[in-house]
Amino acid sequence: MNLNEKDHLLTVIEEKIVPEYGCQKAAAPTDKKSCCRFGYAIPGARAFFDTADATITGSVVEYVEAYVFDASQENCEKCQEKDGISVTPEQKLDENFMKSLGFYLQEDGVYRPHPNCKCVWKEVKRTVDLSDYSWEKTNSAALATYTITVPIPNFYLAANLVAELAKIVRLDVHEASNWMQNVQVQPVGKQTTISVDVPNVWLCIDLMQGWAKWWKDPIVNIGGTIGQAVSYLTTYGMEEVFCYSIDEMYSAFKTYQHQIWGFVLYAHGDKIGGIQESNRKHHTTQAKLMSAVDQQGYKLAKVYLMQCYSGRNKDLEIRYTYEELWNALLSKKEKHQKEIEHWQTKTRAEFMENRFINIRRNLMSRGEGLTYKNGSWNENEIYFLLESQWDTVWGKRTVKGKLDISYQGVNALGIDWGFWENN
Ligand SMILES: [Zn+2]
Ligand SMILES: [Zn+2]
């Protein structure tokens, strides 16, 4: 090793490795994100350079397996008798060990038997193509464990390996530091075994239990797809977690935080991002569901939103006639008795203005995914112009940038969009 080697290595890192893997200069050493010994962190990689003398080009790792003492240029007996002695890079860092072999650190930083010696250490290099080795799923629970063994001593979780793992588990490589957990790097003789836990929960959220009793309209693709989706995924050994209510759904997102890989949701959906259980007792919104997803800390691999309008991305005109609104009240007489009595003493215009204000407030508070553009009312009709961007905003939460299954679908659900329950 000469003094320029470090500079050379830094150049290689700066010019080749950093651009290729998008490494970033690491923050303070107290930063939880570990970094390589050169002060770089690969976004997504937790483990780091442990091997000083390795360079990676593409998927090929070239590393120094050993240093051999070469005394061929020297006539001195002291040196000659050491000719051919081989040490590992690790041993070469151990001054006491080197002394025990009769090598002493000289002023130029090189171990030699005595000062003014001209002998050199020759590197014995070895190359390993990482693409010849693959991750294996070695345990499957809420977190799945993936393990790989590479024939390189003291290796580390290199960016290539992270990228390969991301490809296998179909999560975003740039978020690997968020979804990789319990990274273990185990040197075993001349090999290194690395294991990583990754999210492995597939949530099956079926809010349509008993839907037929309550709902006359055909539900998009009910029955078939949830079964298909689940059995398709089962072949990948996902941990399936079933939820049958909105409460169960949200508690599952908490219980399995950082362990959720994807989910399928069957529910009633409406154009403005409402999500309802089949008995329509409980109600939530796409925006709330998205924030539950955001708590995972990474984009999900697969999201099937099977409710109507789940992926609707367009301008949305909503109109309500006086009759619709009034009948909506009457249809829930017991619940709205007082309200009905109140409005029976008022004018039609007063009723419509009140509905307009309530509905507009509701629409404007829907959060991400729905933009209120315009609205008007008269005593016959209420009109709103909105823009929904469900596919777009969900896309930010999925690795592929879009929902795996979603519906622009129009299913004339009429007036029962859960406004009243929400007000
Ligand atoms: Zn000598
Ligand atoms: Zn010598």
C-alpha cells in the first residue's frame, strides 16, 4: 500500500461509486444512519464499508484477499527469509501481529523488517461477481428474513445487495433504510452472511361483509378479485392479516407498523374520497387511510383499492336536487326527526343554503386528493365543481407510482355519501 492509494480510493468513490449509487455525505457520526468509513451513506443501506480494500464495479467486487511480502529486490538475509509471507488485510491492521512476524512500521507507513528496506507488499486480489449470489427468504412472518452469503471476508451490505433485495421484495430501493430492519452482518470464515428483515404483511381489508343485505348496486368486481389477489400473493409467503371493520383496519396499520407490504381494500367508495363499511355504520376517508399508510415510512409494494372511485383522477361535478336532499333526510326519519321538523318550518331556499354550506364544508375538509374548485346553489339544486386526484396521491404511496387496482368507476350511489354522518 502506498500513500496515494487512499487518494485513489477516494477518487474512485467520488467519481464512480457516489454517482452510481446516489451516496450522500453522511451527517454527524451520531446520525443513526451508518456510513462507510469514507463518510458516505448509501440512502437505503444501513450497513457499511467494513472492507477497506474492496472496490465495486457494476456487480463485481474486487478485493484484496492477502498481502504477500516480496523481498526479490533485496539481498539482505533478514528480508529474504520473510519472502512470501502472506497476511490478510485484517492482520495487516494489527501492529502486534505484524511485529510477531518480524515486521515493523516504518516512517513511510509500510511494515518492513528494518529501515531503508526496499521490499514491497504485493496485493493478491480476488474478484467476486455479486450477481452470482442471491438472497433467499429464510423466514416468513410479519417480517420476512432474507439471507445472502457471499464468499468475501468481512464484507458489508453493499448497495448492489440492497438493490437486489429491493427488486426481490418489490419495495423502493431509495427507502431501504426505512423498510430494512434487523440487519445482521456475520463474518463466517472467508465468507460473509448478511440477513435483513423486511415487511411481509399483506392486509386484506374486507369492509363488505354482508354487503348484499345492504347494497343493491353491483359492487365493482366483488368476490373474485380479493380471492385472486390473495391466492396470487400467497405464493410469495406473505403473512395475511384480515380486517373486517374500519376500526380493525386502523389498528392493524398500527400493530403492524413498518411490517406492511401492501393491502387490498374492499369497501364502499364515493367520488369525494369517502370509504364506508357495508353496514354504513362507520365511515372514513381516503385521506385518513393515506396517513395510515404514511406511518409505515415507505411506499407500499402493492395496493388494491377495490372501492368505487378509488382512483378517480378528474374534474368532478356534483349536483343535488332539492328532492334528493329532502328524501335523504326522510329516509332516515328516526335519526333526523328533529332536523325534519326544523326544516318544515323553514323555506326551501333556507334548507338548500344550509345543505350547501354543510356539504361544501365537508368537501373542503377532505384533505389530500380532493380540490374544491367552485360551487353554487338555488332552491332547486346545489352544484359543486371539484377535482379528484386519487390515483395521483395514492401513486405517491406505492412503489410503482400508481395503484395496482383502482377504479375511476362511476357507480351511481346517489345521495348517500355519508355527508350527514360527518357533519
Ligand atoms: Zn533487508
Ligand atoms: Zn527488505
